[in-house]
Amino acid sequence: MRAWIGTLFFAGLLAVGGTISGALKEEIEQAKQIMTWGEKTVNATPLASKHAVTLTYKGGTERLYLNGRRDDVSVARFPAHLREAIMTIEDRKFNAHPGYDLGGIARAFINNANESSRQGGSTITQQLARNVYLTHERTYERKVKELLLARALEKQYSKKEIMTAYSNVIFFGHNVYGIQAAAETYFARPLEDLNWNQIAFLLTVPNNPSLYDPLDPSESFYERKDRILTQLRDAGVISRQAYETHHGVKLTATYRQHVVRYPDYMDTVMKEAIRLVRSRYDLDEEAARDYLAINQATIETHLSVARQQQAKQVMTKLPNGLNGGYAELTPNGRIIALVDSEMTQSGEFNRATQAFRQPGSAIKPVLVFAPYIEETGAKLDTILDGRPVCYGTYCPTNSGNRVLGDVSFRDTVAYSYNTPALAAFTAIDQEVAYTTADMMFSQWDAKTDNSLASALGGLTQGVSPKELAAAYTPFLNQGVYVSGQTIKQIRFESGAVTITPSMTKQAVWSKATVTTMREALSAVTTYGTGRYANQIKAPYIGGKTGTTNSHKDMWYVGLTDETITAIWLGADTPRPFPELANRAYPAIVWTEAHR
């Protein structure tokens, strides 16, 4: 009988709710269709618990929240006394009703007919339906949908599951969702350790988080907190002694700041993890975030704390007005450090991965020198013509307008000359070189970047430190390019299939080419533009400087047998740094970071 009464009530609501959409009217015209709509929606998107994602590295872990600060409590660990308290305050008939309270709904509709009054009449199940599946707009259409979903939820889940899910999604202000996250954030303790005053304090907030701010409680906040204690006493949930102990007692909450160590690295890890999940399961970004949170992902990373800390220490001491990005990876593509000179917390702009700037001569080994050796078999003593030449209207010059004659390949690389580099570039199949660059650099635009100017680093968008470091991997990896990766694997506590990322791997140059290039890059540090870096003691040291016109962008790519590091220095709003550029300042930064 109750089911038929409910069905008739729904039909009555449809008649009253004249604003309901035509599409929904068609779908729920009959009672059976009404019930089916809610059930289909709930089945398509089941209730799910969300958690912080764990990132691990050698010697430590970090936890990141993907959609608000939320780390759900399970049904088994949800304290019974807290369940009773929420039911007493929010929905005393919760254990008896089928997801909706007909009397409460009727009163709400009658009162809402008066524009000066707004009354919800929502059960906990309805509120859960609204928070998970709907918006908070006040329309009759939304109310009907809410009822259909509430009934479907009651059929699909137990009362304990519904109460727990509701407690995990309610908003507690300051980007905090769920009672467990609220306990940890505001009182720095687990849910089961809260006393009754703290419980009443937290349960004050969801009624109106903008009015009842837990970090700035007003007199009305404490009045509501005490009313909650009174309700709990009257319902027999708490003892008179507990009531007398806590009633009228003010307390303050403190916001437990969630500090993420190494945010410049960890943010990149999360973006890559989301990309991997999207690609694996063909999801949009929000669904991929949910997948990681729901399945309790643990992401194993390649982070080297020692390298990250040393690089960060050096990069934060750059001269005033100078910004920078730093990326370091191993020859097999494991990214072990990503540093932004300014970044202190997650979500900020990351110059190690997001700053795309003109690479200047730092691109020559990839686009010009290695392809030239590969095609011509050039040696270090091969002579190049460094005399001034115009290519149509393009007339490149050397730094300081230096005029050259015949120049050895070794000196061309070591001193970063332009005119002999272009002589080498015009002697090869440039389309092959462009194709290689297109594979390595995400912002490469074949329409505009397939040009002679690119050989000297004049690109349309530019490259990032992360991409440029990866572009040098063939010189330490027997001619094989690897794109670079921060993640070893992603495991899931839920038992979902482990994701092991793959990297782009492409053999681009022969071992003979690599051998010659390694010697040429070593000359840069021995007597060339990067000679400051020769202070580092290692079996092998190589490098390449890069400076753009007017000294607005400065680069250094430093190599040892163990790592490749790319450093960009400049200003976010480009401006010249002639004195620092003439000193090859990025090579100095690299040296300090590798002492």
C-alpha cells in the first residue's frame, strides 16, 4: 500500500510541478517509468567512497586531494554514536521512511507556495541524492528527481551505507568535505576520538557553511551548537552529565594546513596519473580524478629527494626578478627532479613543465649537430664554413656580430656559433630533423617551425625544461630517445588493474653519432661557453648553453653519465638579462645544484 501511495504522490507532484521539462514528463508519465528513471540513474553511477591519493618515493609519502579535501570513512569504521547524532539532528524518521517523508514534503510544498518562505522537507537520503546526482537549484523538477533518486538509493543500499555516504559528502567549509576530513582538518584527530562538544561543533557547520564558519564562530554558531547538544540530550543520545559538561562551553577549531612537500614534482605526477587513467579507460578528466580517488590509488614515483632538495635550494636563491625552471632525469627517462624557482604549493604555475620558451642554441645538438653527424659522418675536426651568408631575407649573425671563416665542428659546438651551424643544417635533409623535433617537443608547429630560424632556436612557442632535458637522452642512451616519466606504476587498494606507464622510445641516432656528440658537448664545458660547469668532478661532463636575442631567455643543458638536466632562466614577462647571459648563468646554477 505504501508503494502505491508513494507513486500516487509522485504523480500529484508532477501535476503541481508544471515547470517540469517535456523530456522528463515523457519519461516518467506512468508510475513504472517514474521508478525506473531513478533506478537507472543510481545503477549507472553507484555511490562511491573517495580518498586522498597516496604518492610514494624512496624515503617518504605524500597525500593529495583531487576534488576538495575529502577522505571518506567506511561503513565499518563509522562510529554508531555519531550515526545516531546525525539522525537525531537531520532526520529522526531515517530508519523508518523509504527515503522520503510524505508529510514533510507536503508541508514544504505548501510553505514554498508562499514566496517569503522556503522549506526543504528533505530526508538524509534526499540530501544525499541531491549532493551526488543533482544541483541545488530550487525547482519542482529538481525536487521530483530528488525523490525518485532517494527511493532508488533506498532500494540499492542499506541505511548504514546511505548514512555513511551522506556523512562523507556534506560540506564543512574551506574546501572540506565529509565528517572524517572535518575531524582531521579542524581538530587534528580521527573521527572516533571526537568528544561530544567537538561533534556538536562540527555538525553546526553543514546547515549553512557560509554563516557558520568553523574558523570564525559567531554567537549564533555557538547557540546552534548548544541547541544540537540539547537535541541530543532530549533524544537520549548523550547523557545529562555529557550535556552539562559541554553545553555553553565554547571551543575553537584550527585549520590543519595540508602541506605537500615537493609540489613542483607532485603536481606533475598527478597530471600524468590523470592522463594515464583517461587514456586507459577513455574517461574525461573529472571521471579520471574520481577513478583515482575511488579506487584509492597509490602512485609510485621516481622522485629523488636529494636531487629535488638540492636543486630547489639553488633555484630559490636566484637574483631578484629572475625566474626559472629545472628538470633532471636519468638516461632511461626516469624524471628525478622538477623544480620551479617560485612554486610553494600545489596548483601554482610550474616553470619546469609549463613554461615554453625559446631555446636558443640549446636546441642545436638535437636539431642540427646530431643530424649533421648522422648524415655526413662528420668528425670533431670536420671544417664548416662560418662566413656570413643570407638565406633569402634571413641573414643570421654570431654573438657579438663576430665574423668567422672556416671553423671546426668541435669549436662550432663549444662556442655556440650560428653561421657554421646553419652551414651544417643546410647540408642535411632538414625534413628528417624537423620530424625528430616534432616528436620531442609538444608545441612544435610544423607550419611555422619547419624553418631555418628553428635551427638557432627561434620557435613559435618554444620548449619546456622537461622536454628539452628528455631531448638530450639519446646522447646518454646509445642514440635512443625516451620521453621521460615521473611514475613507476599506479596501484589500487580496490584491486583495480595496476597501471604501468610506458614512455615514447625511439632510436634516432647511431652510436657513432652519439660518441662524437658526447665529445663535442664535453668541449662546451672544457673550454667553451659552459666551461664554468667543468668544476664538477665526474667521469663525464657535457653541456650546451642557449641564449635568445636580447638575452631574454637563458638555458643550460648539463650532462653527466648519470643524469641530464635542463635549466631555463628568465622573467615571466620577458626582459633582457645581458650581464647574466654573458656569464652563462644557467651553467653556474647547474654547477651549484650538482656540487
